[in-house]
Amino acid sequence: MRAATRSTCAYCGVGCGVLLTPDGHGGLDVQGDPDHPANRGRLCSKGAALGETVGLDERLLAPRHHGREIGWDAALQTVADRFANTIARHGPDSVAFYVSGQLLTEDYYVANKLMKGFIGSANIDTNSRLCMASTVAGHRRAFGTDTVPGTYEDLDEADLVVLVGSNLAWCHPVLYQRVLAARAARGTSIVVIDPRRTASCEQADMHLALAPGSDVALFNALLVALREGGALDEGFLRHVEGFDDTLEAALADDPAKTGLSAEEIDAFCRMWMGTERVVTVFSQGVNQSAQGSDKVNAILNCHLATGRIGRPGMGPFSVTGQPNAMGGREVGGLANTLACHLELEDPAHRAAVQAFWESGPLPQAPGLKAVEMFRAVGRGDIRALWIIHTNPAVSMPDADAVKAAIAGCDFVVVSDVTGATDTARLADMLLPATAWAEKDGTVTNSDRTISRQRAVLPAPGAARPDWAILAEVGRRMGFHAAFDYAGPAEIFREYAALSGIAAQMGRDFDISGLGALDEAGYAALPPTRWPVSPGRSGGRFFGDGRFFHPGGKARMLPVTARPPAARVGRRYPFRLNTGRIRDQWHTMTRTGLSPRLSAHLAEPFLDLHPEDAARLKVSAADLVRVKSPEGQAILRARITRDVAPGQVFAPMHWTGETAPSARIDALVAAVTDPVSGQPESKAAVAAVERF
Ligand code: SF4
């Protein structure tokens, strides 16, 4: 056996280090890396089964044009010509890229540079829009930048961990193990705030099953309690603007919106107030909401008011769903951001990036966010669309409409590792990309640690890295010098140099200390938390009270709880929540290859409370039809008190490929947060009947 190679897990934003050893027959032994700071050798079930998912079944091995295999030269020229011709006839905003938190940072950087710098449109958005765009908006409103203040060590050093809209035990299992280790070592208390009783509740000291979407009311109640209990940090509040208005809004809000008893709210507030080292972890239950940004700010308000931020064992902590959601945020892969946390709408920032890239003028306004983008595709406003490593025909809300929009688009390119997805089947041009364990680059995890992904398996067939495909299309569109990269290390150096300019302009993101890495240095790059510059390295932000708004202060934001956009009524009497299960990932294109993982929960299901089941005459394992105004699904009923009466839960993983009748996002309305553009995926309405 060869010596093991250090790399990073393909799945969630914990970003666990793995040791990969090819077996010489196309297989791979995967172990946890004891030296990686994120996991210290631990892996969850998905990470441990990665070796079972590297086979070549279903792999896309050559470019295909309308189903017919063609060579790379013809494929790339066709893509470049179709995009160039569309832009020439209809303008730069008639084309779009929809990319993915699965991309490596170097791929992401090139895609963003091509669209914003050289095509001259901001129509690049990412499936991370569905994942944590509300956190990006909340961070920027509070801090002036999209900065994660803390580190994973804070979970080890906290005395209270509050999980808000996060089933950490299943969705970020290795972080949950760290919390349990802290509990064993120092007695850390755990509170879960979630309408549903999840696996994370099993070890919790308190579970607050609040009404769906009412998080703002709960954190407003906490802010009021902190003031009344004398728990504000007056010294830290000198670094914060907006306290009075925020408190006024909190006082005017109604804690009864949470559906919790006064005793439950009081017990939570007393626990929070009485514990200095509090980390509030939040995830998709907060983000995937028509009020997601306000929910984030409601949480940040409490930490800012008490100075519980940027110090050991305390702070708000967003945990991301994808391996490189954070890298995508850093390179500006969202339609409303620029590279290195620079601002698209700031003329000085645009000028700096334009000068650095030696590009044409950058777009002055944000591009189309994911939901808007697919609506524009459906209207025919977007005429050429490039989808990279994501499956929007399944994962977008109102998925049937998205599927129809893609099918009707003039020219659709899909880069992926497989042609067997609902989206890939709609492509005019399919481009084979290298997969995890076949490609080199970097990812950033939820605590700002940049880790290398390393190639240990050969690229199969004609598959190429995404950065190389994108750069070649850029060259063929006439932008030769800007995309003449020799490899990912060169892209990374350029990116690091741009971050140094951003840091000089007062931004948080700074990896300029890595800008001089040569090939050997890049190859050997150990996990490194940013910022990385001569004067700064890898620690927490904001403990010193310095923020990134003009004037250097943080901003508290007045927020008021609103109910979910879709109203439960006679026709659709159930609140439908969607989410992940422990052993599957997104639309199962990789985890579905592992028999071991599929054994955990083998088919799509609907969780239903016993009282509702009795009323509907539904027994355990019956098939039920679930209908919403947008669509319907047929699912296996599970009768459980984990959901409250009137609420149902269904997993999001199954697709038209694996279970044609169970595409749950076909039932979710395309309602979005007005600030972040993130869809409300956890509060649809539905009717349920026996099938
Ligand atoms: Fe991979 Fe996330 Fe599991 Fe770690 S916790 S092994 S990153 S899926």
C-alpha cells in the first residue's frame, strides 16, 4: 500500500481531514486524520464510507452534446461560441452560471472572475444561496463583513451550547461529538431550539419546540431578559450601535408567538444569562426562512449586547452545509458579492478588483439570485446557462417549475461527475469533471480553516478539473492572458494577492501571507485558519470590539418576528418541514452509491404525529400522498411524536432518479427572504391523505 495522502472530506462544512490510501484497484481506504484540527481523527458515517463511493458506475467520462460523445476541443469551442454569441446578441445579462458549494476555491475563483470580470455580468449564483445566504446577510448587517467570529475551539471551551435550527448530531456529527466531549469534560449544557425533536435532543438539557419560524420572538425575549437581568456588557456596548432601537423592537415583540410557555422561555433566558461562555450554533432552520436574515441578527444582537463574541467559549456560530460554502463566500461566488469579501456595490472595491484582474468594467449591481435566476431562465431572459456540480431540478424550491425552465432554455451546459441526475438529463452539453479524490485545490470549513483537497486517484476517461474547463472557455472567448493558468497553485497565489489588496481596504478576508507559496508549499499546505498575513493569524474576530463598518462599530438590528409566508388553512392544514437524514447527502449522487449508508433509512418518508395519523386513518408504513399548492409526493408514513400535531417532516434527498414520486422540493414554494434571497424551505404548507 502507498503512504496515505492528507485530504478533506467531500461533504459537510465541518471540513474533516481524511487520510486517503488507494488500494491499487480503483478503491480507496479512508481514515480520519488525527492531525486535522477540525476532527482530530474522528469521522462520521458519511465520511467513513467515502471509500465506497469512488467507483466509476454512472460516471460521465466524455463530453456529450445532445447525448452524443464529442471531443473536448469541439465541446469547449461550442460552449465558448454559444456564450459569446448570446452575449453579442442579447447582452451580458442574458447568460448565467449556477455553481455549487462543492466546487473547490480555485474553481470558484475562476468562475467568478470569468462572469463578473470578463463577461461583465453578476449573474453567477450558487446553491449556497439555499444553504446560508441569510447568515451572509446577517453577518454583513451586524459586522460590516461576512465574518465568522469564532473557532471550533469555542465549542470545546463553552459552558452552554445552544443549537438553533440545527440537528448537529446528524448534519455536522463530528462537531456534535466535540460538544459531547466538552459536556463530558466540563459539564457543558446543551439546549436545542427546534420545532422537531431530533437526534440532537437526546443528550440535551432542554428542548424548546418553538412554533415554526418564531426564532426572532424567542431571541427578542432573551434580549429583554438580558436587559432586565442586568446582564448587558456596557463596556462592550461602546463598540455597538443601535442598541436602543433594537431593545425597543424587542420589547414590542410578543414572546407568545413562539408557542412556548412563559416558564420555558424564562428557564432558557436564565440559563443563557447565567452562563458567560455561550456559543449559539445556528444552521438551516434559521437560514432557510423568509425571515432568515432577521433570525440571524436576532441571535447576533444578544451576543453583541453581552460582549459574548470573539472570546474563548463564546459567540454566535453559523455552521455551513457544504464542504466549501465558506470558500464560495470568500471568492464572491454569490450574485451580490465580490471576491475577497469586497462589495460589488462599492465603486472603490470594483475599481480595485478591475485593476487587479485587468478586466473590463465590473457590473455595478447585484446579479440574479438563485430563485430569480431560474425564473429568468423560465421567462427566456437567460438564454445560456452553465450549471456546475449541482442539481437544481431537484434541490430548488418549486422544483417542477425549475425543471421546466431548464428544459426550455436555449443552451444549457452541465459540468458534473455523472450524467445521471435530473438536471444533467436536461443539458445540451454535458462536460465531465473530475471528482473528489481526483482533483487538487482548497476548501474552507465553517471556522475559516482552509484545507487542501488532494488528488490520489487518476482522472477517469476524459474528465478534467473545473478550473481548467472554465479557464479554457475563458481563453476561447478571447480572454487569453486572464485565464492562462498553469494549475491551481497559480490561481491560489493570485487569489491570495487580491486578498492582500482587500485587507488594505479594511476588509476581514486576508490570506496574503500565503501569496508566496510555491508549488511545493501549496502541495504541502497544512490546514490554516484565516486571516493569514504577516501581522495576523487565524484567531477569533471582534473580541477587541473592532468591526468592519465605517467607524468600526458593530450594529444591532431591530427585528420583529413574522410568521412563515405560507399560511396553514383548511385546504393545506399541515406545516411541512424538510431536512437531512444522518447518512445521505444532498441529492444522493455520492452517498447513494454506498449500500451501508442506504441501509440507515432506505426510502423517502413522512413523519406524522400519532393524533394526526389517527384522524387521517393512516397507519405506520402506509403510503401517503402529500400535496402542496406547488406539487405532490408519495411517501411512506412514519408515526412519531418527534413532530408536533399539525406538523410533518420529510427528507430532501430523493430525486427523480431514485424515487420519482418523492422530490420534496417540488412541494416547497419559491418564497424567499427579501434581504438574502434564501428560500423558505422549512415552512411549506401541505395536505396529507392515505394513498
Ligand atoms: Fe465529512 Fe462532515 Fe462527517 Fe466530517 S462531519 S466526516 S466533514 S460529513
